[in-house]
Amino acid sequence: MKHHEPLAAHSADSAYPPSPRRSLGQNFLVNPNVIRAIADAAAPDETTLTVELGVGRGALSRELCQRTTRVTGIEKDLKLLEWAAENSIYPSNLDIIAADMLDVDFAALAADHGKKLNVIGNLPYNISSQIVVMLVDNRHVLDRATLMFQKEVAERLVAMPGGRQYGVLSVQAGYCFEIRKVMDVSPGQFRPRPKVMSTVLSFIPKTPVLALHDFDLFRKIVRSAFLNRRKKMLNSMKKNMDIRENLLRHAMDETGIPLDARAETVDVDTFVRLTNFLKKEGINP
């Protein structure tokens, strides 16, 4: 994990923040009411380690730091961090990790502090799917997460079976979390303005009704089933997994999946039953 290096000397224009960088997906929240609402929804407290993904100019950080003793902030933009240090922008109880949020070892961070993580952030939309995978991978050390997504991605995460938005993210995240919509946020609440609507979602880890016997196999089955969405699930899995067709037909029959079903019609629990059946039959990821 990379920590913040000593910062350079003051520049002539240090009083002015660096321009937002499109390459980093920087759209800073500026509406104080929205910022407070996100902090309220996240509800940081002393029982968890509050982790902010993408500190930016510190608007959300200040709200979070008012609600708990210490906050750990992760920020990749070294120029922004330099400006913030030179101008004492961040609260004194904000601990900065200068790193790409996708490179941080969240399990180690939780272990170091002896607490589960309360993760909050206004995410760069170009890595939002990767962040969801990170949440899934670190579900055992998460207490909750409150995150901003492009509205289209948020709709996929909360989608139910039967529609075009229901897919791999819906199934994998739906197995691990109770996902609830907190609010929509319009482009005018950011500077610069994004071209899309945004949505804040809350993720609460849950104990599934049906326990998976092999999560990696579950992932592979779900990805294979959705890889060719227009095809029947049987044909897509037959093409993308090394499973005998007669075994796959038997597994689908045993788990109540019609042989002509498409993946978008199969709910999370049925994918779990299919995975557990195939695992019992000796199929590995």
C-alpha cells in the first residue's frame, strides 16, 4: 500500500486547486445538502473504520470527519494532495493514503485497525464496475458501503430478473449485499458537470439464504451464462465452460431452470443452486 510522500514546495498558484482531471474521472460534489445527505446515509461511527474513496477537494471528507474520530481517505491525484497540504484543506483527523483505490489492500487495512470498513465515495465512473468487484472480494471485511455511481450502473446493480439491466453485476453483488437506492443526484450538483445522472447506493453485507459451496465457480457460471445474452443459457454455458452437455442439461433440470431459459430470467438463488449442484458433480472453476 502506497502512502503519501513528502510534498513539494509551494507553487505560485498554490491557492488555486488544480483543474479537475478527466482522465481520473474527477467530478467534484459541490452541493452541501447532497454532501450532508450522503454522510448521513453512511453514518460513520467509532465501531468501524471510515474509508473514503477519492478524497478530492475534501468536501465530503469534512462532513465525515465531523461524525467520527478518524477517517482514512484514499486519493490518487498527487497534485491535488500537494495543493491540499499547502493550503491546509483537509481536516486534521483525515489520514491520507496516496494510492489508486484499486490497489489498496482493504483486508489488510481492516486487520491493521481491528475494525470492519465503512466505505464511502463519489466514484470515478470509469472504474465503477471494478469497485463493485472489489466490494464483492472484500465483503467479509465490510460493515457497509455508500457509493455514487452513474445512474445506468446503479440500475444494473439493483435490477431484478427479467430485464435487460439484470446481469453479472446484479447477480454477484445481489448474492453478497442488500443494495438500496439512497438518492439520485443531478449533473448540476457537480463541478465540472457530468453528462449523466448519478445515483447513490447503500451496500449492506448479508447472510445469503442459500450458501455457496464455491464462490469462484459461481462467478464463472454467472459470467458464462451472460456472455452471450441473446443465446439460451444452456448454449452460452456450453460454449464458455468445459462441461458436458448432458451434465449441464441434468443440472438445469434439477435446479428448475428451463432448457430454453436465458440468463436474464434466472434469479440469484437459482444460480446458487446450479453452482452447488455442479460443484457436487465435480465441476471446478
